[in-house]
Amino acid sequence: MIVLGLESSCDETGIALYDTERGLLAHALHSQVAMHEAYGGVVPELASRDHIRRAIPLLDQCLQDASLVCSDIDAIAYTQGPGLAGALLVGASVACSLGLALDLPVLGVHHLEGHLLSPLLSPNPPEFPFVALLVSGGHTQLMRVDGVGRYALLGETVDDAAGEAFDKSAKLLGLGYPGGPAISALANLGNPATHQLPRPMLHSKDLNFSFSGLKTAVLTVVKKHPQALSEQDKADIARGFVDAIVDVLTAKCLAALKQTGLQRLVIAGGVGANLQLRASLNAAAAKRRFKVFYPALEFCTDNGAMIAFAGARQLMENPAAAVRDYAFNVKPRWPLSECRSGLLA
Ligand code: KG4
Ligand code: ZN
């Protein structure tokens, strides 16, 4: 079965073709980062308009790369939520129009489920069950994953998401959008001893996170500076920020492994691309003998492959999940707990 996947929840248009027998056949992505950069963040209306422009050319590219034609597709999966309403509507309308035109079943996929399952696209995927840390621009959650559609929430952020903390702190340092990769690169040049920033909720004895105080700590350091920040000042602050957030994320992952008794950890979402976080988790894994799995870097941030894959896995378990009802709706706010099979606990 060949599943076409469409991702358009935020500022990336992702299209992919996944074959349940042969694996990922092709994927193509257009990032709108350059377009939104001038505004310091995503402009929803511009995002929607750009998705409209990109979707079909990217689909053509995928079909060409995979040497397929539209009639080879068996089902269509699109991101139904959560995300920006207008951006989601573009993906949903493209998916449903294609479904109607080609007489194909269509399936709405939860964006976070795509992220959660993205490490399974790797050549050496983790077996179930595992603990997953989902760290993106909009979410920070620890989940227990027992199988496709079997997700139990262990803990989550009570305020900002980890990616949001990266982006907001980067903005305070005058770095571009999105700030995660920039602040991470700058941190490598910083002195770890200059700023000891707070590690919020490190000892909270639960698996929840809080990052808004960390961003405020960055703001306080920036404001206290007597003169304009030098490049070294910025690097030192970046280092203080990255060390703090990585410490908290690592400690909570270890606590989740301990609480569940599991020995496999999966990192998903854009912040999973962060190299300092990976180094810290790898060091902890070597010391404590658990295994840590990451999606390929290109599948950490938003992409169509994870949506095609999540759709395909869902259809393999329940072919009736896809329907020929093309009256679509999107779910900009959609807790994973309310998605089809729901949470275990
Ligand atoms: O998963 P994603 O592409 O989109 C959402 O669903 O939100 O995640 C985007 C987030 C942004 O906040 C971005 O700054 C962050 O992931 N990010 C990073 C890195 N690459 C992307 N944060 C830290 N280090 C990185 N290397
Ligand atoms: Zn995402």
C-alpha cells in the first residue's frame, strides 16, 4: 500500500510517499523560514498562502523521484491538527481534493503522532515499548509508547515549550528566527562558568517541565548588562541557557525511564535536532545502560514522511480509519488524548 503524506501545520510544506512494503519512497520539503525571518516569527496568513503554492509542485517532485504516477497512490494522510488553522486547511483541502479526484480514502493524522513515530523510519528502529520525549516549538511532553496509537502521557510543560524557550531566548540575544539552531551554535563558543541559569522544576518530583522562568532569566541577564552585548557576552548567555535546558530535559528523561522501568528512550520533535541535548543523553545512556533513539536530523523537524508513515501504520492496523468522506475539518487544538484510540492512562 502506498500512502501519500501531507504536512502543512506550520511553516514547512512536507510531502512524502511511503510504501508499507518498501518503506519511504520519496519525500520533499519546502521550509518557509526565510520568508518569515523578516517578521521574527511565523505569519499565519503568509504561511497558508505559501503552502498553497508549494503543495502540488512538491507532490510532482515526489512522484517523479519515486517513478510513480498519481494512480499508484492507495491512500492519503494529512496533518489534521494541531497547528495553525489556515495552514492546516490548505493541507486538508489538497488531500481531500486529491482523494475526491482520484477516488482514494483519506485520513487525518495527529501531528504529534507523526513526531512520536518518526524514529521508526530509521534503519534501526526502537522496539515498543519506549519512553518518548517530544520536544518541538509548540510541545514538550514525555510519553510512554506501547504501540501505534497506545500513548500514555507521563508529563508535560506547564508553560512554554522547549522550542519556544529556545526561540524566545534567541530573540532576546538578537538572533534570527527560528532561534534553536542559532543559539545552540553560539553556545559552543560560550563559557559555561559565566552564567548559572535556573533549572526550573528540576527537583519537582514529577515529570512536568516549566521553561518560561528560564527565558525570563535570560532577559534579566541581558537587561543587567551595562552596555551592548558583545559577541562573547551573547555566547556566554547562550551557553548558560543551553546548559540549563539540556540539564532539565536530560534529568526528566532519566526520571521517566526510572518511573516506567523502560530502557528505551526516543527523542522526537525539532529540539531533538539539538546536538548538546544529544550529547548529554548519549553520555547518560552510556553510563546508565539504556538505549536512546533519534529520528534522522531531517525527520526531527516537521516533514511529510512522518505523516505518511503515521498514516500508513494506522491504516495497517485499521484499514477502516481512512474514509471517502471529503468534507474535511481541521483541529488547530487537538490533544493527543482525544485522537482515535486515545491515551492508555
Ligand atoms: O517540530 P518542529 O519542527 O515544529 C513544531 O512542531 O513546533 O520544531 C521546531 C522547533 C523550533 O522551536 C526550533 O527552534 C527548534 O525546534 N529547533 C531546535 C534545533 N532545531 C530546531 N532547537 C534547538 N536546537 C536545534 N538544533
Ligand atoms: Zn512539529
